[in-house]
Amino acid sequence: MNLIALPAFTDNYIWMIHDGIDAIVVDPGDCAPVLDVLARLKLKLAAILVTHHHDDHVGGVLGLRPHLEGAVFGPAFEAIPEPYTHVRGGEKVCALGLDFDIIDVPGHTSGHIAYFHQPKTQPNAPAGTDTPVLFCGDTLFSGGCGRLFEGTPAQMHHSLQALAALPGDTRVCCAHEYTLANLKFARAVEPDSADLDRYTRWCEQQRAAGLPTLPGHIAEERAINPFLRCGVPAVIQAAQNHGALGPQPVEVFTALRLWKNEFR
């Protein structure tokens, strides 16, 4: 399987998985980049996966429907352009021969979902040839997390903890190239982090070369993302210095998210 990030708008990524014949796209806010790649690679569109209802994630669905040979899947509790197959946490979606577990991740929006594919172990398969992949929309970003437009801090913290518990080699396919801005904030939270220094240098090199910083990996996010580190003493102290009401993880997360909202 081939995983491709298709740039859209200013900083969105539309994710595509294809096998050389058929393709899945995730959160197509714009149909044009998808149609371009489908034509250039001579691919058929087998399915569309949607994580939440915002226009920059669903705006291209209508334009892709005439080319779609399968279904649109989307969150059961949000208004996605009909018709689509309503899915919710605990269910599975099968597309392109791949099984995706649906994870409820409310916070950014109230009904946001994520799609997680855990490959089946193949005998004698070379290491790293097929690693887990997560399509998390605007919930988890590399070095950060989404704003709380509809959900609560407690919901978003719980959602992020669920994603942080996935296998460390999981590729994190989020929907925006926000990484360097997120890392600037993360370094304000943990200025002495060697992991952040190393990762920031790598991301700067990627962007200077015109390359994406994504997909990230869950193990890396556990090491550098302050929103996944609300139990770490240095993060707790930084949050308390910026108004956290106490040391409990949700209190820390709430202060971090408010701090990030105003951070420049």
C-alpha cells in the first residue's frame, strides 16, 4: 500500500492510500488535488473516509461522488453530506481490503472520529513493510492538538490519551501542516527537552526542502507533544505557571490549551 499526503488550501493535507489500482481518500476538503492524482496514477476511487464535518474536510465530497465506486464513511453524530455510511466508535470499516477501527475522539468537534488500521502480521514479512496508520483529522497534530470548537477539555484530553495508547510505530496522519508552530509552543512548555530540539531540527529541514513533516509517529508524539504529557512534572509546572488550577491531567491540559490559543 502507498500512503500519500496531497496538499490542499494553505496547510491542509488530504490523505490517500492506494495499491496501484484503487484508492481511499481521507477528508477531501477539495476535490481538485484528488482528481488530479487519480487521473495521473490511473486509480479508481474506492472509498472516502471523513473524520468530522468542517468544510475543509468535506468540501470536495460532492465533486468526487461521480468518480466514487464505493461508499463515503463518516461520523454518525455529525452533519456530513448525504448519502454516507454512519459509523461510530467500536465499529469497523473495510475499504481496499483494509480494516479500520473507528475511535470516538470528541473535542475539536462533538462527533469527531478517527480511523486506525492495524496490519495483520504476515509470516516472514520484512520489518517495517506495513506499519499501523492513524487518520485523526484535527484531533492530534504533530506537537499539538486541535482547538476546542464544540467539545470540552475533559473530552479532548480523554481522546488524546486514547490515541497516545496506540502502538508507538503508528503513523499519525493528521490534516494540517502545523508542526513548526506547534513545536514553538512545545519548546516554551519544555525548553530543556533534547527530544524537542532534535525533532524541531528535523522538521525544519523537511520544510526547507519543501517536504511535509507528516506522518508523525505515536512514539515521537509521546516524547514531544505537551498535550500528551500532562502528567510530566515539567509540563505540570509550566501549566501551573500559566493558570492551571491544579496538577491533575485535565487541569493541566485545560491550561495548556488556553495558553496555546493565545501563544504567538
